[in-house]
Amino acid sequence: METYPERTCSIDRLVTHPKLVAGVKAGTKTQQRRDGIYGLPGETFDLEGMGFVVTGLTRQRLGDMTDEHAQAEGYPNLEMYKDIILKMHAGMEWKADSLVWVHTFAAKMD
């Protein structure tokens, strides 16, 4: 079993923006990058009555992101993802060596 640092935020804060919630519920968004740990593998969360489970948690450099990663975030390509992220987080710089936590999730199967 992998050991992770302490959680930095509650899992209910993992996906909050209405458009992103809609993407998760539609199955077009399967990952969320954060600067801290919001949920651990196996942990579940609810979005508007639908259950989801964290299936993976990995560390990634922003500079290693690809269009495929941006699509898993619910965006058509990396350039659009970068543009929106920088607009959402005023003052943030996109630094290739910055590390983020990649939370991967799927609909919970009962």
C-alpha cells in the first residue's frame, strides 16, 4: 500500500465548479489536478446525488501534461486547459517544474 502525505483539503472540495461537476457526472472529466491531496485511492465522494470513487493519486509535473491529460480534465486540449486554469487562479504562473497531485476517479459501482 502506498503512503501519502497528509490530506490538505476535504474531498468534498475536489470538484466544485458547476461546469466541472457536470463533466464528472457526464463521464467526460475523470481527473482533477490540485496542489494538495483532497482524496485518497478508495475514498468516495458525492456530486449532486451521484457517487464517485478515487481510483488513483499520482504526482505530476505541469510540464509533463499532454492534450490527453487535459482531456481527462474535461478540456479539448492542453492550451485551453492552461488558459482557463491561469484565468481561474489569478497570479498563478504555469511553471513546467511545478508539481501537482492528480486525482483520478470513476463513477462508484454499487
